[in-house]
Amino acid sequence: MNAIYGWSSGRRYALSAGGVLLATLMLSQLSADFQVTNIALLLLLVVLLIATTIGMGPAILASVLAFLGFNFFFVEPLHSFRVTDPQDDLRLITFLVVAITGSSLAGRAREQANAAARGASELAALYGFSLRWYDSAALLDESICHERRPRRSTLAMVGPPVAAMR
């Protein structure tokens, strides 16, 4: 899903809006089979999926659009943004707060995971560089040591090392 982060922000916001619109329309067709609470939870799930795959900004947009869609399609009176029941006011406000909070937390977690992956990639590159540097330094050190070692002919003239005298 990291490929989506490479998209322009306009495309990511459009994908976010389209995802919420599609989920809301599908749920409005199935609303007779679900309670309003379950519909709210399914819309929250869509918002969290958008937050983890598309990003935090589009997820905030998804939260607001899901809130508006939930109010328009699933809260009495239907097909209106007017709310008559105080319980519905509380339900809608709670939905919006949970959607925005959840999407921002999920978006931040995703951004931190991406930052950690970038850090691990940089660390692996630095480790590879240090191994190559160490290998070249070891080759250089080995070539210098060969230059400093006495030649075999010099040892032959001096003779073998003398054993410790008693």
C-alpha cells in the first residue's frame, strides 16, 4: 500500500471520498438488515482502513464525509441533515469524535511505521558502506604489512631465532 503514498494528494483525497461514498451507498441498500449502531461501526471501519492505507489527511476527510452520510442516510428524519432526537445528537457527535480520533491515531501509526522502515533502509545502507570500507581498509593494511615484513633472504643471513639461553 506504500504505492498509494506516492499518488498526488488530490488522487488520495478523491479515493478517500469515493471509498466513503461507496460504503455509505452499499450500507444504505442494506440498512434494513442492520441496526444503526452496526452501520456506524462499519463506517468507522472504513475510516480506519482509509487512515492506515491512504493517510491521515484523507482519513479526516473520510471522517467528516462518513459523519454527514451517517446523518443523512441513517438518522431520523432520513434524507435530511436535521436531527430531532437529542440521543441522535449525542450519537452523531460521538461518531465524529471517534472517527477523527481513530483516523488520526491510525494515520500517525502508519506514518511512524513508514519512518521506521525508511530508517531501517538507511541503516542497512550505512552498514553495507561500513562493511565495504572495512574490507578496503583491511586490504590496505595487509598490503602495508607485507611491505614492512622482513624479507626471507634477510632472515637467512641472520639465522634462526635463538632459543632462550639457560
